Amino acid sequence: SSPPPLFLRVSNSGRFWVRARPQVPDEYPVEQIRKLFKEPDVIPSAELSLKWGEPDEDAIVKLLVEENQFQETAVRNAIKRLRASKGKSTQGRLDSFFKPVPKPGGAAAKPGKAAAKGKDAKKPKTVIKKKK
């Protein structure tokens, strides 16, 4: 068998190095893997019944820590945060993103009253103070 091809790696700092490209073994099940991604085993949603309940801490720890090498403290802390967030609303209302914008050139009109225009408009009072 021929040696694996080489490729050049360059980092953001400008350093570079040459590495051998990893080779896929001949007995690797490429077609089975391709089929798994193109035609995954999926359970129809009509056959599922999901209910939200208290997390089963022991089952989560067994799956993540014992079977998948996660750190136990990180998993238990995540479960604590999950329990603390239950019942809390994290999504804000859409109107909280929008604030009323004042009209240019003056104060906004009072709601429910139309602003008078033309002849019917009230002129502001002019106050002249006399000097003593």
C-alpha cells in the first residue's frame, strides 16, 4: 500500500505544519453509514406520546456519565438548572421589543383625542411677565 497523502495545515497565527491525511480502512462500512444517514430509522409521530415530567436523574446520569463519558458534576448541575427553570417563562412578548416613538416637532397627541388642525387649532397662550 502507498503512503498516505500529505497536506499542509496553516493556523491563524501564520504557523504551519505538514500532516498525513487519515485514510479510511478498506473494511470500513461506508455504504451502511451512507444508508443510515439517507434512510434513518424514524418512528412516526402518530405512534409517539411525549409527556413532560420530572427528569429521571439516575437514568440521565447513567446514559451520559457511564455510557458516554460526560463529567458527572456537569450533568448534575445541568439537571439542577433544568429543575429550576421548570415553570418559568423564558420567552418575552413581541411588543416588548418595540417602544413608542415620539412624533417629530412636539409632544404626542393624547390617545382618544384627535389633534385639531387649521382654524380650529388652539394657539398656545403667551405669558408676558412684568418686571418689578
